[in-house]
Amino acid sequence: MQRIVAFVLAALLVVVLEPLYAQQPSYAGKTISIIVGYAPGGGYDRIARMVARYLPKYLPGNPTIIVQNMPGANSIIAANHVYTTAKPDGLTVAIFNRNLPLGQLVKVEGVRYDMTKFAWIGSMSSETTILAIRSDLPYRTYTDLQKAEPALVIGATGPGANTYDFPLLLRAFLKLNLRIISGYPSSADIMLATERKEVDGRAGSYSSIKPWLDRGVVRPIIRARASVPEIARLPADEDLAPDARTKAVMSLRSTPEIIGRPFVTAPGTPPELVNLLREGFVKVSQDREFLAEATRAGFDIEFVSGDAALKVIREVLNSPADVVRIFSSFFKFE
Amino acid sequence: MLDALLQGLTAVLQWNAFSFMLIGIGVGFFVGLLPGLGGGTTLALMLPFVYKMEPIQAFAFLLGMHSVTATTGDITSILFGIPGEGTTAASILDGHAMAKKGAAGRALGASLMSSLVGAVVGAAALALAVPVVRPLVLTFGSPELFMVAVLGIASIASLSGGGERAMLRGFLAGCLGLMVAAVGPDPQSGVLRYTFGQLYLWDGLELVPVLVGFFAIPEIIDLAVRKTAIAGDVSGGRLSGVFEGVKDTFRHFWLTLRCSLVGTWIGVLPGLGGAVAQWMAYAHAVQSAKTPEDRARFGTGDVRGVIGPGAANNSKEGGDLIPTIAFGVPGSSSMAILLGAFFLVGLVPGPDMLTKHLPVTFSMVWTIVLANVITVAASFAFLNQLARLTSIRGELLIPFLLFLTFIGSYTAHNSLGDIIVTLVFGLLGYVMVRYRWPRAPLVLGLVLGNIVERYLWISTARYGLAWLGRPVVIIIFLVAVAVMVSAFAQQRRARVARGAAHAA
């Protein structure tokens, strides 16, 4: 009799305590895929590969992490794939174009994701946009650009890229006298055209223009909202907006830059797995070697948490209808 | 400058740089051979390893890999008619035709040797260009680049082959290529063209699946129908032609040199992309034939059609590096990835690379030369065995070739759409071969379509009509006119000769 009671007690103990020590999910023996919405070699791909190398030791069980490229439609294809097909088992992570929330906002055809439903890990860095003009031109501030005669020729790659979108709003709302010539194959080609004096300047992410700023080929005039210390003294475009609505439109364009390198996992992933991933990413962003390598590669690492990212997304998606209407008239997101 | 040159050489020959280069060569060797796995993608995969290296070691590693992909990519093109790389498709036209006649060894020998000559010429151009590179690249603005693309389209006239309606068919095929290039967003306003509501087509068609389907599938169908080995019924005796091929390269030395220069020049011009050089070199090789009968031999297995593209796709490497190093402007997508390597090792492309870090630049020159010398020497060791693959029965090879084709098409972007594109273009390619429509003009239209449109727009938007009067623009235009006039004149002479033969 005593033996039976002891046995039952032991069994009860096991049943009661089991959830406690089975709590710790582990990635031992598993493989995580990071799906990148662009072809190899670009900014999103490079940061994904760096993360893939440093993350395993910060996840329990030390999993293998591989990177899979799934380019197409400005990474809408990758986002769709992870949203609809990936299993919520914490083994699929995705990184895609930071402007995809805007695509959802203006209801681009082909979008099958809902940004708020992804399980957000966070963003590895912000990417701030600036407008830079050839140094040998006499213009130094944005008021000079408003009065510039003849119009300044700004080179761009095409609609949907910040090389085009940023000057477009500057011209429409701040009345800078700009002529946007689009069609250059890459932003590096625009810089070459600048050196050739074929164009007078370009807009783009600060990190990509920095080498030319340092060499003195171009000088920065105006920036978007997100900022890094070196350019904080420049005026921000939305601060110069003539009224609240145009300020909201400019702000809408630059909001996604705060989540410059967004990482998510599949919708419906259990919170404990998402938290493991978040903690892993935070630790990677503080790893000294990772920081050194990322800085060398031109990234300004500053981890934005998943919750903060979701807040930003919701802010974008809850924009008032009139602001969205004006925004859509400028940007078809193609 | 001379001691920077020597410094570069000794740095590359240091034990650790040299062993990294050997590893790179090993990787590049197989990357070139396998279709679909591109040099650019592999560069992106190798990039993370470069972080801890010294600059010269890093570039020995990366360029050691990349500069040999064009050399070994020709091998797959010649033996199987499947483009090993996007840059080696032109070698299929005459190279694979030679393989089908049992002359695979000769084609391989010619291709490898011309690749080596091309690589050396391109590397030498990089070295010699150092003092003049900035004014050289700055002379070519958007109007000039447009005119070069027009020159490329004009050379379609030479790629159309001989025959009654060849020229007309060639231009129609070229127009079809231009239309296919239009798929995707318009560069100026972003309007989507020819996408039929498919997300897959949003960025336009990818070149590798198109090329793989366009060239490989008709060859595989042909092989299945013929029921023989690739080399037809020719028995083994002719396979020792490798040295014959090497001698061919030197027999046509001026052609090899000129095609190398064409490749280098196209590489120097930023924004033209990687696939153009081989086709323009091929067109130039065709134009170098003086008589219509001579021209008609291209496409049926003329060794000059192997030498031209073989030299150009290697010399392009050295040319590509020139704007990349001096301006940070990539001449092709692979170079765009290589730029990432610059930042990883702490260098900034620009004037510094031509002054302060000149030894690093020269070490790249030596890497290209040495890597290709080693690869070509190593390949010669088993080229004859490789050539024997063409005498294996077709039924055994076809599954393997189909496997290569579809894996090659899929692995580029993990996309099922690529496979469908391969099939569609495979069908189109087969129909064109069957009805004797030339395929090269379509490919040329495809690779040049975007470039022509962009630069025409930019030139007109920026300069109005004033750009038509720029001296370099006029010169290139006259060359394009000359190319077309000579092609038409040849065609007329051929027709007259045919008429006389009929009358007699």
C-alpha cells in the first residue's frame, strides 16, 4: 500500500513539475532559415549573412543558420511567402524592404501580407536619407535650393527608391527647384554622373553617400527624420513643411527608415520562441566583433525592438485617409 | 609606379595570399562549370570570409575565384551547349557546333588559350589605365553609353548569319529581344509593363534562366532526336585536337587581341552589364570575315567564333575593375558585390586606390593573370578526358543535362517562375532553330534593351537634343553605321553571287 502511494505521489510530482523543466525550448539540432527578399550582395543580404554568423551562439542549442535569397517584386514575394507558407515554429526568419508597410497602406496589388500580424523580432539599424549636392556648386542650404536657377538636376534610380521619392516630396512641398532625372542603373552610377557633372546631386541613404561626403565631392543639405549624430545639425524635411498635412505625408515616407533592417518570423509563432529570437538578436547587436564588422561594412547598428517596430507599423497603417490619399498620388510603389 | 607593380606581384606570391588564391581558383573552377551557380552569387557567399583578411589576401581570394569562372564556363558551353555562366553563352554558337562535329578538343583548346590571352590583356589594360582612368571613364557620359548600346544593336546585322532572309530575321529577332527586355518596371515612372499581373515578372526576366532554356533545351531535344553522342558518329581519333585549338588562337592572333580589347572596353564602360561583351566580340569576329562564304561558316563550327567570345569574357574582368576601383561604380552586378569587399577590408574605391593603395590595385592585376595561368594549365591536364564526354551515348547524357539545366535555372533565385521561363524560352529556342531563325540577335536585344532605353531617356531629359552633337557620340555613331553598311554590302554580294550561280 505504501509503495503504491509513494508511486502515485512521485507520478503526481512529475506531472506537476514537468511543465517547469520542459519549458526551455531549444534549437539543438535544428536549422533556421533567414529568407532575404533581395539578391545576394545588397545591403539587406549582407546584414542577414552577418547576423546568420553571429546568432547561433546566442540561441539555446546552437542551431545552424542558413540564408536563402528569394528576390522579386521589391521583396513582396519573400514577405508573402513567409506570411502565407512558413510554419510558426521559429525556424523561419525573414528580412525585407523596410517600405513594405507603405505598400500595404496604399493597397498595392499582389500584397498578401499584413505587417501587424508578423511576429516581429526587431530591426538591426535605421537608415536615414539625405540630399547631397556637388560641392563646387554655390548652394549650401535648402533656401538656396529654393532660389536655385537653373533648376538643379538630381539623378535617381526610379520611383520607389529613396533616390527618387525623397527629392520628389522636397520639390512638391518645400518648393526646392529640382529636376529629377530617373533611370540610372544604380546609385553608384549616379555618383559617377555627379563627378562627370552630368547631374548636380542625389538623394540616398547616408551610409551609401558617406564615402563621397568624406571625400568632399558632395555636401549634404537636408535630411529625413531618422538621424545619426554626424548629420543631426541638418534640417529635417518634415520640420520645414508648410502645414500639418504635408508634414504628415513627409513623415509617412520616412517613418519606415526607423526600422531600416526589419527581421520578422512567421505569424502565430509562440511567444517564447519569439522572445528567444529577440534576445538572441539583441545580444548579437551588442557583440563587439559583430559591431566592428558591421561598422566596417557601412551599417550603423542600433537594435529597435519588435514592440517598437510594431508601434511604428501601426502608426503608418493608421494614417488618416486624406494623408494616405495625397501620399498615394505621389507613390505608386512599383 | 613600376615598384608598385613589383610590390603587387610579391604580395600576391606571399604564402597566405597565394593559398587563398588557390582556394578561390578551386571554387571558381566549379562555379564556372556549373550552370546557374553564378560568379556573382558565389562572390556574395565568399564575402563574409574576407572580413578578417588583409586587403591583398582578400582580393586574391575573391578575384582568384571570379576571374576563372569565365574560363571554365566556356567548357560547359562548348561540351554541352548549356551556358556555364551568363557571360559564356556566345561560346555555344560555334563551340558546341564544333563539339557536334567531333572537334570538341580543338574548341576547348582554343577557348582556354584565348581566355588566357584575354585575361592577360584585360589585366594589362587595368595596369596601364591607372594614370588615365579618371579622364577615360569621365569622357563617357550617358549619351556616349547610349551610342555604344546602339553600336551593339547595329552589330546584330553581323550576327544574323547568311542566307536569303537572314538579315530580316535577325532584326526581327533583335526587336523581339528588345520587347522581352521591356518586361518589368519602366525606369522613369515605374509603370509595370508586360507583367500580366504576375508578381514574378515585376523585376523583368532574369537572364540566366532565359539563356539556359534558350540554348540548352534545343540542344537536348536535338540530341534526343539524333540518338547519337554529342559528337555524332565521329569516332575517338579526332579528340587530340586540344593543341590544334591552342595553335588556332595564335594563328588568329590579331583577332584574339582585338576581341580582347573589345571586351576590355565594354568592361570599362560602366552600366553596360556583364553579358554584352561576349556578343559584341562575336559580332566583331564575324565582321572580320571578308567574304560572304567565310561569314556563313560562323555558327557551324568556326574556331574564330570560339576565340572571340572566349577572349572577351575574360578581358572584361580587367576592364570591369577599372571603374569599380577608380570610382566605386560597378560595371556589372558581380562588381557591385566586390565593392562590398572593399568596405569590409577598410578600403574606399576612388582616387586613393590609384595612389596610396596602388600596390593593392596591382595585386589584383597579378591575381587575374596568375589565376588564369594556373587554371588553364590545370585544365589542359584533363581536357582530353573532358572532350571524351562528347562521345558518350546521348541517352546516358540527357538526364544529366536536363538535371543541370533545371537545377541551374532554379537555384539562382529559388523561384518556380524561373523554371517556367526556362521552359518557355526553351520552346522558343527550339522553334527558332528549327526554322532557321538566328538566336544571337534576340539575346543581344535582351541584354541591351534596358540600357538603350535608360540612357536615351537620361540623355534627352538632361541635354535636350544637344547631346547628338558631342564628338564621341558622333564617332561611335559613324562606327555603328559602318558596321551596318558593311553587313548589308556583304549580303548584297552574297545575293549577287547566288543569282550568278543560279543563272550559270
